[in-house]
Amino acid sequence: MSHDRDGVANDDGAQAPDQSLLTVLTTEHLTLQGARASAIGESSVRAALFVGAAFWSRSIARAFVDPPSAGLGLLRTIDGVHV
């Protein structure tokens, strides 16, 4: 004879899951999901910073290679139009 979560015996011999176990598992799941979301957010920010830095470094390097004529070379480079 077993007991369910209220301490009442079951006639079929099966034991109901403990409520505290369910609470622990739910808490652990929510903690892991929060950590996962945090890691995804951080990696997205790092990727965006890398892409932004790569774009600006390429633009500045291109402006040094092709000196501005009439002072608009850097602006033409940033817009992606090379004249």
C-alpha cells in the first residue's frame, strides 16, 4: 500500500509524485531557460558589435587607401558608392 501526496494510501499500489519534486523541477527548468536566454542575448550583442566594428574599420581603411577628393571620399565610401 502506498501513499499519495496528501499522505492518503492508494489501493492500486502506485505512488503519486511529490509536490516538492515538481516544484524543484519547475524551478530548475525556469532557471536553465533564463540562463539560456541570457547566453543567446549576449552572443547576439557580441555578433552585432563585431559586424559593426568590421564595417567601420573597412570604411576607414578604404578612406585611407582612396584619399578624399573634394572632402567627400569618406562619405562616398560609407554609402557604398565609390566614384
